[in-house]
Amino acid sequence: MSIFQLLNGLTFAALLFVVASGFTLIFGLLRIVNLAHGALYLFGGYIGYAIALKTGSFVLGGIGAMAAIAAIGFVLDQGLLHFVRGHELRQVLLTLGFAFVLNDLALVIWGGDSFTVPIPQMLRGGLRVFGVFYPTYRLFVLVTGIVVFAALWLLLNHTRLGALIRAGVDDAEMVEASGVNIRRVFLVTFLLGSALAGLGGLMGGAFLSLYPSADAEILVFSLAVVIIGGRGSLVGVGVGSLLVGLLNTLGQVMFPELAYFVIFGPMAVLLAFRPLGLFGRAA
Amino acid sequence: MTMPRTPKPSRLAGMNGRAALIAATIGVAAAALPLVLSNYQVGLATEVLIFGILAMSIDILAGFAGRTSLGHGAIFGVSTYVVVYATAHAGVPPAAAFAAGVLAATLVAAIFGLLAVRTSGVYFLLLTLALGMIVWGICLRWTQVTGGENGMRGDVRPALLLTNTAFYWAVLAGAAVVTFAMWRFVRSPFGLTLRGIRDSESRMRSLGYNVPLHLFIGFTVSAFFAGVAGAMYAMFNNFVSPSTVALAQSVEGVLMMIAGGVGTLFGAFVGAAAIIALENVVSAYTERWQMVLGITFILIMIFAPEGIIGKLRAILTRKVR
């Protein structure tokens, strides 16, 4: 694999990390497998695209996408999931129904064409890194991924909210019994996770472009990341993203038509030995 | 439900007299349907039967082993792809293509099963979903073989069954055999073991049952039936495209199964009929079937997770009291 392909893999992994970290936060704490996460990603991309086009500002697009997707997440969590609390399977299937609605809604609003979020002037062109000329924007995605990782790590390990989230992942009932309003922690986590999907949508929309089945594609990658990394573990998502991102690039280089298969192999081997993923712990 | 059950001495393969009578009546009524339905409606009825089989195959796992699969649409679709490819591009006769399709689906599912039996609950759902998506991704990208986004067309249906009515009867006969087989399967000692695993995996393990092996066999058998449905669908449609293996296919199957009632087996046909009828009514007014499907899913999850039949039964018993 050349340096160029390695960087492709790393930047894709960074995008996957942003999307999948939101997924695993919600999965780890609320025990909700949000299958609408891919649809939230796509919706975030479209909204970010619309705002970025109108205002001409990529940053505003990002903020708008995160806010809008957090709002949609709020509706999903408080308006719908509220009715099926505690029923794992019903929750999953409900989010799946919600994904279908969102996806179709996106088709109504933006149609079936593919869009690419405009890259700001500053990030256009390329840079010379490790002896190859590489698109600046993709390097920016890589940096953003690292920044998000650092921010989440700080949030989880060095703030009160983070401590509550970590405690909630281990034993939500105990946290509640010690007088914490765990419902509010749940809600904040859900909104944060959704916002990360929205951010991912905007970032991915600028180099993978946005089209009607993009939600399913990013969802299957996120699932692979979480299955490999394990539920609710930030480090797990990081390692999972790197593995899936690099393997996917390797697959695309070596067997372009069967790239999906290349992420499936390691997932299979891993599951045979660690059914809960690399960093997963039994609930 | 407290109905006095009098076991009849005349038993036909474990089926008591009354049940046999009901089954025969339904069978005759279903066989007579083409006499009163239009050609188009006969097509719909055929579709109900095919998807009923798919939903039943999902119910074998969901209702009797406690594992809801979101990958059965893909297994179904593998069979459809193989049947269309074999007849249209490899010149295989329909009957052999049908067998090849079912075999391929079963083999793919055996590989899936090896992985899936290690998981339960939500993880099972996630894993089957991811595996199904991989099938979809391959069908979409492997353009030389699958025709990519455009799919493949082929005259799959044997000459004998060219009319809608003849094909309907053939599918009905097939569905009857398959339904009986599944019913026997879930009532067999093996099926009871699966139920035991659903209720308490650790207890079954400590009783000395090989839990993963039972789940693996259960998964493969269930997939075999999904493959049969997929092969029938190939002959019904004479066309296959990635949407046949897409997540929506698995989701529709699961929705039909849930609408009919998890663990009721035959409810699958009721669920299939309800969803297909809804699809047709909705399609007459709007192109937004996906959205309606999603909303239906959300509503059923919130208000009637026990299925339409279960809900009606609950309402009726409440009234009686």
C-alpha cells in the first residue's frame, strides 16, 4: 500500500470515527442501537450542504448540521423512543422505521441526485506530506477526527458529565440510586451522539458526496466499527475505525468489486474469539 | 384462551382432526381464489404466499429461538439472484436453477450462521444486519455478474406455469408443503429445544444441550426456507436487482412476521397479506411507500408489538371480561 492509499485509509477512518463514536456513545449508555444513525448522517450532510451553499460558510454548515440533527435526535428520543423504554428489540426496530422515514423524507426534499458539499477556499488544493501531494481537505478531516477523539476523551475522563456517562455505561441504576438525574444524562448523550452524526454527514458530504443510499453504506461501516471495537468504548471505536478504514481502502485497491468482503473477514475472525468486540464488556 | 381441548385418537402426523379440517378448508379456499380474483389480484395473492414463507422463516428464529434476524431478506435475495443468473446466463433448466438457488442461500446462511450463533439479542440483530448489507454491497458493486444497479432480467418461469393462475397454484402447493414442514419443525423435539434456548440459554446448556449447534442448525434450516421463498420470487418476478437483497426486504419480512404475531408461524401469512395490501393501497395514492412502511413500523412497535392478531385477541378478551 502506498503512502497515498494509507492516507486515504486514515482519512476515511477519521470520518468513520466521528460517525461511529456517536453511535457507540448512545449504544453504550442508553443500550439503544440507533439504526437511524446512518439516516441522521445523511440528513446532516444535506442540511449542512444547504446551509453552506446559502451562507457560503463551511463552519456555519457544520454548526447548522449538528444543531439540526441534535433536534431530530431530540424528537426521536423524547417523542418516539420514550414509548418503548426498556424493550431493547422494539427500540431497535423503531429506530429502523424512523430511518426509513428520514431517508424517504430526504428523497422528497433533495431528490435522487448526488451532492458534494462545497469545500472552503482555505482547504482546497493539496499539500505535500511524506513525499506525496495530498488533498488538503482530506487532511483536515483527519485532523478533525483526531480533535474529536481528544475532545471526547477529555469529556469522558475529565468532566463530571463524562464520569456520569462512564458510570452509566457500567450500571445506570446505581447512578440513578445515588441521586443523579440519569434521564438528563441519557438525553444529553443522545443529543451529542446525534450531533456527531450530523457533523460526520457534513464532513463526509464534502469528499464522499451525498446520495440516497449513502446512509446505508455509512451505517454498515459504523456497525462494523462497533462490532469490532465493542459497545460503549471510545478506544474501541478508535481502533475499530482504523481497522475498518484501512481494510476498506486495502480492499478497494486490491478487489474493487468485493471491498465489502474485506471488512467482513476480520470481523468474522474477531467474533469467533471475542463476541463482544475488542474492548467490549458484558452488560 | 381457555378452550377445552379433546385430543382425538385419529392423528395425522401429529395434527389433530380439527386442525386438519381447518387447514384443509383454508387450503381449498386459497386454491379457489383465482376463480374470483382478477389476474392482477392473483399476482398479489402469489406475492402474499411467497412473502408469507419468508416471514415464517424469520419467525422460526424470532418466535422459537428468540433471535430476530435482519439478514433474511439478503438470504432470500441470494437465492433469487442465483436462480435468475443460472437460467438467464448459464442456461440451466428452471428446476435445477431453483435447487441451485435454494442451495446457494443455504450455504451463504451456513457461513452467516457460524458467526451469528455466537451472539444473541441486539448483537444478533446487528450482526445479521451487517452480513445482509455485505450481500447487498456485493450485488451492487459486482457489476459483471450481478448487473449492478440495473439488475438482471431472465425468463425464469417454466413454460408450464406461464399464466398467473397456474403459477399461483404451484406456489400455493409449494407453500402448503413448506408450511407443513416448518410447522413440524418447530413442534419437533428439535424445535422444543430451540424454545428452551429462547427461554433460558444457560439452563439448556447446563442440561447438556449443545446450544450453538442447535442455533446453527436452526439458522440454516430457517435460511433454507427463506431460500425457497427467494427462488419462488425469481420465478414470480423474472427479474432481480439490488433492492431484492436490500435491508428494506429484510425489514418488510420482519414487519410481516411481527404484524402477524411473533411465534404464531401461520400469522406470517396474515402479516404478509396486511403489508402487501397496504403497499398496494398506498401506492395508488402516493409514491412514498418507504415512508409509510417506516411509519407503520414505528406505530406497530409502539402500539402493537404483539402483532395484529395478538392485539385483536387482547382487545377481544378485554371485552369479554
